Amino acid sequence: MPGQYDVAFIGGGPGGYNGAIRAAQLGLKTAVVEKTATLGGTCLNVGCIPSKALLHASARFEEAVRHFPAIGIRAELTLDLPAMMNHRAKTVEGLTKGIEFLFKKNKIDWIKGTGRIAGAGKVAVTLTAGGEDQLDAKSIVIATGSEVMKIPGVVIDERRIVSSTGALTLPGVPPRMIVIGGGYIGLEMGSVWRRLGSQVTVVEFLDRITPGMDAEVSKQFQRILTKQGMAFKLGMKVVGADVSSSGVKVKIEPAAGGAPETLEADVVLVSIGRKPHTAGLGLEAAGVAMDARGRIVTDGHYRTSAPGIFAIGDVIAGPMLAHKAEDEGMALAELLAGKAGHVNYDTIPGVVYTAPEVATVGKTEEELKAAGVEYRVGKFPFTANARAKTIADTDGFVKILADAKTDRVLGCHIIGPEAGNMIAEVALGMELGASAEDIARTCHAHPTLPEAVRQAAMGVDGRITQM
């Protein structure tokens, strides 16, 4: 119940709920203020989880329709979109109920309402059921996540022009879809609807998709998506969108200047990124400093400029990833309990859950070159991997980057089947300071996809044996 707490989290997403559970495990009296009807934040309710449910289902559909005949399976198939959407909904429901169970198990109070800082050690809550309440907490943690960035002149109505949230619940497969933004989310959701029958065109402001990703991987990724049927308009900016009963006309023009053109679609997905959600929290009055990008400024222990107020996840610097927020929440809980808490930002993986998947951890070649670091490269294609051949999924490769002098692994970039699972091996190795030689000398079962990781590690020293 509302009252005195050791720590109060504002926000029940991956950072807030994981941090709260860890804090409670460590004996801190803990509360979470969350305004939505379910816990889990954007990730669980309208982000990572529902999108992965649709990515999985749509990938299986496309596999059955397009690829089964090649391996000797023939069947008549039809799409049951309502059933697929039910799979998405049930997945989310089960996981949100699971968090509620964990809150009860760990005696965490969920205060249902909108929280704001009302002074030193005080959180005012506008209760969802009506009325106001106040919590007193020794430590207040801002974990309110992020929200969709918008484009001037493009109004999101979640019908014709949708955000990633609306793209999860379309009532039917749009014959034509335009995705504005060539980042992770746009490519994932575009892949879902392309597999189900939509003609998808991606409009990206920069001259490449997935900016920030290793350039060689990004180039191969675009090549594969193009082969699958996705179209790209790169180096183009959106300057307006007109909605009618028949669809949307999107006006674009070259980012570097030039003649405009108009694209037509039935649905437009706006996916140009996210921004920290900090409005209405009373941060300025509380003395919490912000940076030029609207993020809360914190030190190495997640302390803000205001005593007793901390921040984690998407509202602070760093990649806007659920697992990054989760690690920060748990690290902060340990620090508040007087223990050591730490996040190694050099070993946070990122994954694009398309088919093939793309996974990355550590530095890219471009970053190493810019920093003047001497490095060596080991690369191995899935076309030479026995397991990839047996499952008829050979697009992509594994690239490992290692320090030229010490052989320590500095980064790994994978495009291929199950890349998101395979990257964990390298992330663990990097966390423990592994060299490429360490991975190369670790026995890997045969035939498996992770053998490609081992062969890439062997390639750093120029001794690949399977190609």
C-alpha cells in the first residue's frame, strides 16, 4: 500500500520491474508506479514481445508457403490473421500476468497511476481509479522509457498512418505498405507484413539501412531483404503525407536536395526512432538535469543531479534496448542495497529479428578504424556451415574482430539463422576478456550453427579449416 518505501520506481517496464524485483530480493521495501493496465512497459505490451510473436508466426507462414516444396513438403495453406493476432495477444497476456505474480511473490506494491516527483523523497500519484496519493521513498528511480518520434506533417492516426503500436494490430494485410525509417523496428514490422503479402517500401533518410551497424553487415542485410521482395528508397526524406479513404500519398524528396516524388500506400508505418518519455515528471522543479537530446544526465551509479533521484533505461544515454534497461535496473538495485552493481556497455548485444536475423556486440570495423585501433578480422559464411546447409538457410556470415596485439575479441557481427542466440556466446566471451583463440579452441558440437562462430574465430589467425 502507498506509504514509506526504501525505493520507488516510476515505470513498470523492463528496467522498472526487474530493478524492483531485485531490490525486493535484497530486502528493500519497494513500490512501482505504473499507469497502464498491465506491467511490462512498451517492450512487453506493444514492442519487443508482440512483434516477436508476429515475426515468428509470419516467418513460419512464409517458410511453409515458399520453402517447404524444396525440402519435399507440399501443402495447401491459407492465412488466418485473427488466429495469428490471438497468438500475439495470448503471448503478451501470459507474460504480463507472470510479472504480476512475481510482484506478489516478492511483496512489491504496484501503485496503479501516473507518478511525478513532488519534492525530495516524495512521489505524487494520480491514481488510475481516481484521486491522488503520495509515496515517501528514500530513493526514487525514473524508469519511464521512451515514446515514438514523430515527423512534422505526418499525423499518426493508428489507422492509415501507424506507429509500431498500430502496426501490431492491423485488421488486414495492406496490399501496399510504406515504412518510414530503415532501423530495427521498421525492418522487423515491414518483414512481418511483407511475408503475409504486402508490398513493402522502406524510405530512409540516410544512404544506408540500420545506421550504426557494421557497414559490411548492413550492405549484406539490405541485399537479402531486397531479394526477399522489400524495396528501398535511400537518401530520401519525407516532407508530407495526405490521407484519403483509399490510402496515403507520401511526398518524399532527396535528402541532399532534388526533385520530389510521391509514393502511394494503403498503410504507412512511421518508425524513425524513439525519444525519452520524461514529460510531466516534474524533473525541472526537482532539479534533474537533462542533456541536449532530452535525456536525463546520470553518473556511473545512475544518480541524477538531484539527491535521491536516479534514472535508468531509455531516459538516459545509451542504446534503447530492453535488456540494457533490465541490467541497469538490477545494477542500481544492488547499489542501493550497498552491494556492487555494474553494467558493461561494451558487451550489450543488439538483434534484428528478421529472417535472417542480424546480431551484433562490441565495436564495428568503422568504430575501430575511427579510434585508430589495430585489429584483425575472421569471417566465415553460412554457405560453408554444415548445419545451415541441412536446414536450407545459408544466407549471411559471422565476423569476429580482435585486437591485433592481444587477440582480445573487440566485436562480433552475425547475419544468419539464429544469430540472436549465437551472439550470446561471444558476449559472454567478451565479458570474461576472451581472445579469439579462446573461442577457436573451444569444442563446438557438430553439426551446429555456432560452429560458424568458431570458424570465424579461427579465421582471425588465418586457420579456417572448413572453407
